[in-house]
Amino acid sequence: MRPWILLAKSIGACPRILADDILLLVHGAGMIRRFTTGLTLTHQYVLDMGAKIAEGKSLNVVSTITARRWLSATAWDLAGGAIKVVEHLRYLGGHLTTTTKRHHSTLTQRGVVGQHMAGRAGRLPASRKQKAAIIRVKVMSTALYGIEVADFAEREYAKLSTAILAALTINASRKDVDWTFTVASFGSDLDPVVQTLTRRCMALRRAIAKKPHMRGKYQGIYEAYRRCNSAATLQDDYTTSQLSNLKPAPHPTMDSRSIWKQGVKPRGPIGLLLQSIHYLGAALNATFEIVQYNEVPIHIFQTTH
């Protein structure tokens, strides 16, 4: 596929290959013209190799309404007709959304599976410490896979938390959620809300470790949220009094977080990270430190663990 990669790069596109799937990314001014050229050349290249284009399996994704309409009405002769245009899709295990309305059906299904797994773990003839280890390794890995680019609804957070609490404790009608997760986790906190923030921080750390030159791009995304006065962002001259006004949201099993949720309108992984930080009554400054009143700042990139 190297000739195709060079061909795609020659027209200003970004080619990606994963097993038997290929992905062509184009952005910026003139993206539709370059995408049309690139996709036509891709179809021709695949046919010249003696391969067959899988009709009905190809998808086009675009982030603007005008381009979406044009692509929906366009037929591709070499592909056998029109190609379906979608607003969201599952890719590399995560659920990607190209509109302001976020979709997370893939994550929702995983959350349901996680709830059932937690229920089964709770019925095992094992100690609570062993059950906590099972939940940490199996349930969390399944239910929260892809949480870095998507999000649960509030009721889904509550149901998953309830299922985990039921597995770790007796069937009591009243439990203190914070104390229960602190005492019964037997290690890192098993609260899905906490695990969500942890995984989003780790995803950003890994992204920077693999591609340090992209840090400026993430900084620019943060600045865009800050210009919109998004919650969890701070001006460079912020004071401790501002931090003292930040209050944590209640746990989804206890009360609604709708007021906090309105503070951030996430458009991607950075926005979702800001949302998780905002729920904790903290904020992220321009150097990517998580700051909270009367607490030591935590630098996302420079913290050792």
C-alpha cells in the first residue's frame, strides 16, 4: 500500500491503514475538492490491484452540513454508486462524532455489559478483595473502553456505579458512595466517575508521549475553550479566591449534575477532560495543571505516576 500512501500525500491528504480498512483524511480549505480527487484515485488504485471494493461497507464522514449534503447526493462510479454519509461511527474501538450533538451508542452498550459483569462478579464465592480485583481488571476495562472520546449519560454512570457497589457490599438501602468506594476498592478507586477522569488524563499523557510535537495543537484547543469562557478553564492571572468558588458536583447516584454539565460543551477529548475536571470542583490552567482550592496542583504531563 506504499504507492497509495504516497499518492494520497501528494494531494495533501492523510492516509491511514488498519488491517483490511483504509482511511483517507482531508481537512482545511478545499477539502471537498481534494477528498473527491483522493477518493477517486483510491478507488482506481484498489481496482488496479485486482481487489474489489466492498459495496455498502464504505462510509464517508464530514464535519460540515454543506459538505455532508454534497457527499450524500454524489455517486461514485468506481464504487458502484453513492456512499453512505454518517454523522458518527465506531472506529478503533471508540465512538467518533462529527456534529455538536454527541452520540455514544457503542459506549452505552459496553456500560450495559459492564453492569452484568459486575452483577456476576458479586455472586462469585470470593472475598471482597478478590471481587474488587475482578471488577478492576474485567468490568472497568470493558465498560469504560473508549470513554476518552465519548461519554455516558448520567443514568448510565449511576447504573454502573450501583452495580459495582452491589458487588462490593451487602444489599443495604443506604450507602455513602464516597466512603464505600474508598474502603471497598482495595486499591485504585473503582468509582466510574474517578476512573473516567483518570483514563482521560492518561490518554492525553500517552498522546503527548507518542507525538510531542502535537502539544501545541492541544494547547490551541484549550485556548479555544477558554475564549468561550468554558468551565474548568482559567485565565493566566487566576487567583485562589476563584478556585475557592469551584464546587464539586454530586455523584450521579445521589443527585443531578445538570448544572455542572452545562458549564462545558465538549467537542472532543479535551472538552471531555475539562468536563470531568469540572465535576470535581477543579480547573485546568494553561500549563495543563489540574488545580483545586487548598490542594497541590497536579501536572498532567510532568507528574510521574
